[in-house]
Amino acid sequence: MSAPGQKDKFTPELRILVASLLSFAVIILWAKFFGPKPPVQPTPANRPAQTAPATPGPATPGAPPPLAVEGKPGTATFAPAPAASVAVKNDSQEHTIVVENSLYRVEISNRGAVVKSWQLKNYKDDAKPQRVLDVVHPDASQQTGGWPFSVVLDDEQLQNAANAGLFRLSSPASELEAPADVELTWSDGHLEVTKHFRFDHTYVIRVETFVKLNGKPITAGLGWLGGFGDLTVTNPAPVETVSTYYSEGGKITNFAHKKLEGLDKWGLGVWQGGKDFVGIEDRYFTAAFLPANSAAPGTLETRYWKSWRTVHANGQDTAEPVPQVAAATSTQPLALRVYVGPKDYDDLKKMNPPLHGLINFGWLEFIAEPLFHGLKWLHNYIPNWGWAIVVLTLVINMLLFPLRISSYKTTLKMQRVAPEVKAIQEKYKKYKFNDPRKQEMQKETMAVYSREGINPMGGCFQMFLQMPVWFGLNTALRYAIEMRHATWLWITDLSSKDPYYVLPVLMGASMYLVSKMTPMTATDPQQQAMMKIMPITMAGIFMISPISSGLAVYILTSSVVGIGQQWYLNRTHPVPAPAKIVRGKKP
């Protein structure tokens, strides 16, 4: 202890630091001289999700995975697995089996029991000429070494062996019509893998995966590897529309490729549990892993990561990320339902658990969703989506017509007092914006509006009310699967922009005509010029940006209706004579 009145040099913080250093030193010394020696782990094999391995050669029938040899340079040392009486099961050559129904055509390879092609018969891609859409990416799968429905194990050496093994097929047929069952089995004498696929008449298939090592079940996941979705889309690039996701507690969390880490960020045996469903998606399609029908919510586990592939763009090779996802359960065997198909709102809502939350209507969902459902209801009576948009526009404009009348009356009042307001502005124009005397100008202007019973915002309210409708409708049209490749007159895809720019030009011209017919409330020449140039700006935005042509149809129809409504208002409510200017005192 320190003497009375003397300051203690050992503060509490210093005491804690010294004690921590001493404890750390004791632990290190004990571990070095007395602690048990940890077993040496084998050197990790090349991760197929991180590099582009060569295509595996034919495996020797019945050969177990290669083991590291003690004393060999560059190899780890570990004890060989205990022998077990497990029968070797494999095939002598690679072949495929095709299963199809009215919705899809699936090609399964016996090498790894993975999916090599998943065509959605009712949808085409954006290639020229168009082809049946295949959501599997063969080139990306070859480069990353992973295909859809690959087994995902904690031991990569075992995982690579299982996904390269030649499985035995339960059926000698090469083509099957759903409903159908396909079972594939493989064993090298130590590792056993069985996959049982069950196909029916829907977009949902059932998959059971059994994995054993030396006769004992081990944790196994099923992954959608090698990319997903329509590779032929443009603006934005396909990878920009792809993300992995999971649902936990009813909330969906998405991971675009920028948020994904490499596979090396996941430690051995690390899975995230408590998920209702997991999957991968692009703008219009998804592959969702769901628990078995009898399973409780929150029973799925997941991993999500990205690997890389090389693509040739703009005359050079560049690296492109490939999002990947896997699902597992804490119990074995792994029983899953897998939905692979379009993000159709009605179909996804009927799923258990419901998947309609995958359709992202954005922050204006409270506007976009009712417009979308209203459009779908109209489509029951109007077979063409373009004409359904036209009718929806007519209905909305009729509902907003009373507001247009009110806005027009406010505009007439503002135009009547415009000379008086301009005189007030002229009186104060010599003062800077931050001059306190500018407030007097605002007071005098508001006094004029109050005298005439004018709400300055009343003339713009109808236009401002249309803006969220535009944004909400654009989101609904761009993300609704029904709009993809929907035709109208010369338009071949209402979800994307007009390739001939006819709609933007007509839209801009009609908006300009409406503005010329509408009484001008602004007295400032610059504001008047801005009002005139706005239609041209809008047309330019629709030509450059990937805004849906369906929204252009809406605005064009709305402008044409506005021309008729404005003509009626101009006839029934003529412009009043300007009010007499009241000269005020100079400030």
C-alpha cells in the first residue's frame, strides 16, 4: 500500500492491464509445455466457389477420396478414416435424365446428381431470336465448379467428391413426364449420398438428400450454385438484378452481390438458422428453398456467398461475381420443397409459407400494390395489358377530375391577381434574397391571396398528386412478371422502355399541348420558360432511363385526357379580367 497522502501509482486501469498480461503469459506457457497437442488439420482443398478448377476427370470406380500422406511435402497429416462395410455405388459413364411437364423442362446429370438445365416453358429470354428461358448458367457453373442442387458439406474434400461422383439412376429411361420420381445414389465406400427428386404438375419439386460418412449421417445442405436467372437482360447487367435472400420472422432480407462475402468467410460447420425460407432471385424469377410441409417455421439454415467467373466484355476479360446460396436443416435427412419459377404475386401468395413478399414494390408499395391489383382486375376483362393500362388511366383521371376543376379555378384566380403580384415583386426586386425587407414582399403577396380566397398550392395539388402515382405505377410495371414481354401496338415489352422512342415523343408533345392550354399562374419569365421546357425534359428522361413503356402509356393517355378536360374547362370557365392593381407605398 502507498503511504498516507501519497498518490497510488497503480491505477485501477493499470492493475487490470498487468493482471491481463500475466494471465495471458501463464496460458501461453501452460499450452506450450503442459497442454494437449491439437491434431493437425488437413490443408484445405481448392474451394470450388472461389476458384475455377479444371473439369474433373473420370473417377476410378469405388475409389475413396484421396487422403493426405504423412511426410509428403505440401500435404497435411491425419489418420485415415476407420473402415466401414459400405457398398460402393457408382456408374461407369456420365448421362442425363430429362423430366418435364407443361411448366418446365429439367435436365439432371448423374455426375453429382445436379441440374444442368431448368427451362421455364412459358417464358422467353431477351436473346435475338428469343429462346425458352433457362435459369441455369452453364458457363458460370463450369467456371465456379458448382451447379444447382449440388451438395454443400462442411468438408470440402468430401463435398468435391460427392459433386463429381457418377451417381446411379433409379430409372433406365432418359426422359420422364411428371408426375415422376427420380432417385440417384452414389458411394465411394466411405461417403454415401442419395438424392430423391419428386416432380408434379406445379413449379414446386420435393427433394430429399441423405448423406452418410462411414455409415453415420452428417450435416448436408443443398445449394443453388453457378448463378441464376435471365442472362440476356440488359440495362442493368444481369448480375445487378440477382440477389440471395432469406426470410426470418416474416421479414425478407436480401443480399445483392455487393453485400456478399467470399465462401472463406464461413467457418466449418457455420450455418445461420431460424429461417422460414431461403433462395436466390432476379427481377422476375426465383428459386426458393422451403421446409417440408410438416416442418415448423424457422427450421431452415442457410449460407450465402459469392464466387467469381470471367466474362468477356468491351474487348477484355473482366471478373464478375456469381451469387450462391445453400439451405440445410439441423436434422437429417434433408427434406426440402423447392420452388423454381416466376414471381407471380397470386401464385406466391398461395405458397406455404407465402412468398409474395419477394415482389418488391419499393417504398411506395401502398400506392403500387393497389394499382397493380386494379390493373390485374381490369385484365380479366381486357386481354391486352396495354389497353388495360389505358382504361386504368381513364378511371384514375375521371376520379381526379374534380381536383382538376378545383385546381383550374385556383389557377384562374391566381392569373387574375398576377399583375398585382408582379407589381409587388417589382417593388422589392432591388433587395437581396436574405434582406429582411423581402419578408414584407411575402406579407403583401399573401395579403392579396387572402383577400381573393386563394390557396397558392391549390393550383399545383392535382399535379403533385399524380407524381406518387407515376412512381408507384412504374415500380409495379417494372417488377410485375405479367408486364415482362407484354405487347401493345408496336411495344414488345411494357416493362422496359420504348426502343423506337415513339411513346416519349408523343408523351412530350401532348404534355406541352396541355401546358399551352392551361392558364399560366407564374409571372416570372424564367418560371414560365421552365414550365414550357418540362415536357421536353420528361421526354428525354424516358428516352435515356430504363423507365417502363407502360408508364409512358399511362402519361400519354393522361395527357390526351387532359387536353379534352382542359378544352372543356376553358370553354365553361373563361379567363376573368385582370384585377385592378393596388399601388402600395414604396418601402
